[in-house]
Amino acid sequence: MTLAALLVALAGCLFILFIGARFLLAPRVALAGFGVTDDRTRALTSIKGVRDITSGIVPLVVLAVAGSHPFGWALVAAATTPIGDAIIVVTNGGTLRQALSVHAATAAILVAAGLVLALV
């Protein structure tokens, strides 16, 4: 039973990675697959809002159930989100200053705190 649950969970992780990549590589197809048929700003901001809430909850659950070492590694992994956000900002008309001061700084803090927790 545990092996089956692990395999289903891993498949889910791989599937959500595919969906995320599809949003980057084929955004119109991904939006349609998500259920939004055109470029509606509100839909996209809602998607980001839910993603950010989830990004805050998941590491807290890791901390609660597994402790500070796994929490640290979860924070290091979570740094991929603000790194991606920084890239999105600079490749879509935003300023490098905004990308670095908000998103890259967030990534650096996540990595630094995460490594301290993971390695100490």
C-alpha cells in the first residue's frame, strides 16, 4: 500500500512538473487545458495567487511533520519559484532592478536560510 501511494504521489509530482512546463512553453494550450480560453489577466493573477499560497503552506507542512532539516531542503527547492519569477520579469518588459530586488533577493534568502537549516 505504501509503495503504491508513493508511486501515485511521484506520478503526480511528475505530472505537475509537465503542466508547469506546458504553461511556460505553450501558454495558450496550457490556459485552455486549465479551463481559461483566452488571456484573461484575472485568471492568471488568480493562478499565481493560489500558487503562492501553496508555496507558503507546503514548506510549513514539511516543518511541522519532518523538522528543520527537511524544511531547509524544501526552502532551497522552493527558491526555484522566485528565480523563475525574476527571469519572467526581465524577459517580459520588467526592470532588472525589480527582478533582483524582489525576486532574486527572495531566492537568495530562501537558499541561505534553507542551507543553514538543512546543513546544521
